[in-house]
Amino acid sequence: MRRALGIKGELSQTHVIEGLTDIFENIASMHIAKIHDRVVASKTFFAQLWTTYQELRINPKDHFTRERNKPGGRSVLLAITTEGKLSGGSDEQIINDLLAAYTNPGKTDIMVIGGNGVSLLNGRQVKVVQTFRMPEHDSNFSVTDITDALVDYNQITVFYQTYNSLRVQEVARIDLNSAVQELSESVTERGKVVSTRDYIFEPSIQKITDYMESVMFGVALIQVIMESKLAQYAARFNSMSRAKQRASELSHDYKLEYNHAKRNEADERLKEIVRSMRASRSRDVSL
């Protein structure tokens, strides 16, 4: 049987782990709340921008039709993964789904956001044309470098971890252009159509609307990245919750083992005292 002193040391270490997991769980919870507020604010901004964009078009049916179908146009598969390896297996699933869709390498490129996805693809010897770091901050980050890299592709398919609830996260895929459409469908407010017949635009109405389209495209990408980050924090929250629960269970087991070991050691000391007293009496009688 193990000695009580050794068990006490392991119990102390388990208490430290329990405290750390509780801290990390709270940090993940704060990030989740912060990102949720950012997503709401982003949707509000998109709604305001979309309403103005609708007003600028001469033809109301001609929305978000920026020319993308260029001769020999290519498609791109974009994976959004974590920077580290604490993905709970989601990054593996994202890469598996991406590779399953990678059926035409001659006309399809692969890009990755997040260092873990890059490592996974490098390990499978898959060529990645461009990589990006996952934004470190949960607010006030730019995706201009990513949108600039995506602008010339006819089709942009994004693979990422989506947030369903605090306990449920899944791997999803979307067409990024359809993400703009989905955001626009949630906007019900419509204003009057502002055309070149009524106003003079500088530099031109087409350049203004093209710029607004690029901004809305970036907002849609930010929404996807934020949802991915939200799912990642939720996964960390769940991992820390499970680790804390496991540490609590171990603490309980160690306490029982420690008390049991102390009683056994006390019993052994008592038995040793009794044996010593008997031996002393035996010597006295023999004298």
C-alpha cells in the first residue's frame, strides 16, 4: 500500500489542476460572451450597409453581381482551424472534409487559416497555396489580406467549426458568396433606389457599389471566422469542464485513499508500540 505522504503530494497536485481548469473554463466563458456580442454588432453593421447598398443600385435585382467568372477561373477550398492543437478532433474532421471535396486539383487551390490545419495538411503532403494566422484578438481585426487572396476565385468553399450551442459544435461547409446572401436575406428594411438619374457619384456608382460589396464580403468572412472562434472557445470550455470534473473525482479518490493510508499507518504504529511493550514485559519477567 502506498504511503500517506506520497498520496498527499498527488492530492495537492490534483487541487492545482482543478484550480487551473476552473480558471481556463472561466476565461473561455468570457471569450464566448465577448464574441457573441461582436457577432451581434457585426450583423447590425451588415444590415445598415446592405440597406444603403440596395438604395445605390439602379436595378433592384442587380445585387452583389460583381464579376468573378473570369476565363480559366479557379475554385478555392478554405479551411479555418485552430492555431494550436486543442481542437478536440474538429480540425482533423475539417481537413478530412476538405480533402474529400478536393476532387479537381488542377482547378482547385487550398488555403488555410490556423497553424494546426497547415500542420495537418503538410503531414499529408498536400500543397497549400497560402496560409493565414487565426486572428489573435476577438475584436478589431482585419481580414483584408484574406479577402484580397480570395477575390479572383470563382467559387470559395469554406470548411470550419460551427457553434450550435455551448455543448454542441459541428463541422460545416459553406459557399462564402452564399453567406453574403444569407446575411442580406435577414435584412427586411428597404429604402428608395438612388440612381445616377438623380445624383452625381464620384468616382462612379459602380466603383462605390463594388467597394461596398468587398466590405460586405469581408463582413461575411468575419462572421464565419467569429463563429469558428466561438466554437473553438466552446470546445475549450467543454474540455476544461471535463478536466475539472475529472480532477474533482481524482481529488475525492485521493482523499479516501489518503485517509485510509493514514489509518493503516496509525494502526501499524500502534501495533509496533504493542509489540514493543510485550517484548519489554517479556524481558522483565525473564529477569
